Amino acid sequence: MAIAVETLEKLQRKMTLSLPVNTIETEVNTRLKKLARTVKMDGFRPGKVPMSVVAQRYGYSVHYEVMNDKVGEAFFKAANEAQLRVAGQPKINEKEGAPEGELAFEAVFEVLPEVKIGDLTSAEIEKLNAQVTDDAIEKTIDILRKQRRTFAQRAQDAAAQDGDRLTVDFEGKLDGEAFQGGKADDFQFILGDGQMLKEFEEAARGMKSGESKTFPLAFPEDYQGKDVAGKTADFMITVKKIEAAHLPEVNGALAKALGIADATVEGLREDIRKNLQREVKTRLQARNKTAVMDALVAKAELDLPNASVEAEMQRLLQGARSDLKQRGIKDADKVEIPGDVFRPQAERRVRLGLVVAELVKTNKLQATMDQIKAHVDELAASYEKPAEVSRWYFSDQNRLAEVEAIVLENNVTEFVLSQAKVVDKTIAFDELMAQN
């Protein structure tokens, strides 16, 4: 097999391949004979179909398969011999003018780029820190209490206040006309919890059972209901029932109800502290990892293989369609989504993947089995039966590969932070938890 490689531009290459015709013919005959032993056709017993009939029926498709297989094998063998790191799939077409007894092909493809990472010691990275405060623990306890609150009906003349559960009828109209979603009977909501628009809650606050009120409500410009977004409707609300909330006491009974092993107030607070510390650690790692990756990409020079970017765009597009399907969007597979919407994200992912791979290879930052096990143990620690969770991870190579990828990213993060100029910044617990 003769091989010639030509540089077209930057990462694009062209390779010329030639294969003996008899190599193709021999493989086609071998596959047809194998097929003849099992193929079923009317008028013939299994295994007794004449080769001429098998060739007539299946010859074209078998020849097509063999051509694809043999040319593909030849391409990747030639690429390995030439020490080319191929990015994506090649585009292969038959070439005219081959010598007698041979078939010639041209393969156009891209190679992975050379990645140059600059001096990381000159990079400045802001590293965030945060602490779990007593106030954060108390707020979490309040949330847990609200999740377990009970309600009792208030007196007929009691005015609605924040924390009460209201049962109401309401109807909204635009220019005197009812609109979809603007009417409900026996609708319940917690006043002050932000379930309803601010103007709706303000109107209901202070009302008594049996009272009705009409008020204007301006829908925000970005309201999910497109027909009413940015418009002002007239609403009438009737309060049918007001129920006062009762929150459980903070005591051993609450701790026990929450499944705390040490069913005491101290045990409850300590359990919450540990869970919040895990959450804080996870969020800090994510934020700091993003800062590190941004700095790493800024210090790298490389050309992006378009084949890799296009493949990543397709993965993002399929992910978007799957998300739409899970949310119940009809004909999600047919929704028009411009591919270029994902180009910036795809380019960043490809760039980051190539840079990280180079850094890992150069500095031997691969995840070790001890690191993987330690990370799995940390993930399992927040569950009731950690040993079962650990077995669940180690029983599936795909799940374990996901953990390995996280550990590898953590290794890269720690390495870059050890090289760069780190500026420590402490942020409030609430600020950290408020950000997605």
C-alpha cells in the first residue's frame, strides 16, 4: 500500500491510499460464502442457496461494506505509521487514475493540534473561601421546620399575614376578556413565600375570609405566559379560607423525625453542619475550578480542529433536544435549533479538553485508583448506607469513568493553583449558596 500525506492548511491533511483490487474481491467472496451458509430464500433449503444467487442478491451491499472496512483499516493503519493524531472522521472518496489492479482513494481529515501552554506562574487566580456559620445552620433548621409545618384554620375575622396558607378563587381579565391560566377555584398558596407575583400577594395580605377585592396586576416582560407578558390585567380575588402555620419545635423529636442518628438538638445541628460543609466544599471546588480553567485556556495557544468542534456541537444539540423531550415539549426532535447557537460553548469545550489533556500528559496528573476510591467514599458518606453506594459506583465502568474525570479535573485544578499567583477571597455563605 502506497501512502502520501499532503498538508492543505493548518490542521487539515490529505492522504492518498491505494489498495489491490484482489484484496477487496477476496474479502467479498469470503463474506458471501459465509452468508450463503445461513441465508434463507424461498425455494431453497438453508445453506443450499447457490453462490450465484447469493451474489446477485447481496453482492452490492457486501461489496460496499468491504470497501468501507478495508479503506477505513488502511487509513488508520497509515495514519498510525505516519504518527498522525487524527481528529474526527476522515472524508474518503475514490480517486480516478489508479494503476491497473489497484483502487485509489483520497482521505481529507484534520489532525489534533500542537498545544503550547504558557508560563502558569504569571497567571493570577482568585480562589474563593467560605465558612458554614451558626446563622446558616439556624436558617437551614428554619427551612426544615417549614417543610414539616402543619396548618389550622384561623378565626373568621383574622387578617391574612405572611406564613398563612390561603385558599382563594381568582379571575383575571385583559381589556375585559378572560385569558388562559387567569382563573382558578380553591387555589392554595403560602402568603409571603413568593409563589405568586408580588402584586397578587400584596392584594391578599390583610384580607379576611369571605372578602373579595379587585386590583390591577402588571405581568413582567419576561413572564412565562407570552400572551400576558408585559401587560396589565384586572384581577378579582376572593379569600375562602385562611390557615395559620404551626412549625414543629426544635427538639429531639424533630431530630428523630429527620432521621438523625443522635436524636438531640446538638446532633441535629452537627448533622446539618456536616451536610452544609459538604455542599460548600462542592460549590467552592466548582467555582475555583472554573477560575482555574479560564486561566489555563488564556495561557494556551492552539488551533481548533473543526471536526472536533462540529462533533461537540452535535452532542450539545442532541442534549438540548433530550432536555426538551424530558420537559414534555411536543415533537422535540423536530424543533428548529440553529446549530451555531452552540458554537462558542463547543469551541470552549474542545479547547479546554485539548489543553487539559496536554497538561495531564506533560505533568503526569492522571487520576490514581486511590484518588478515585477516596472520592467515591466521600460521595457515599452523605448516604445512609455508604458501602452500598460505593459498590454501586464500582459495579459500573461508566459511573467510575465519570468519577475518574472529576478527580482528574481536581488534579489539574490543584496543579495550576500550585503554580499560579493565588489571591484568596472570602465570600459570605449566603452569597455562595445563592449562585448556581
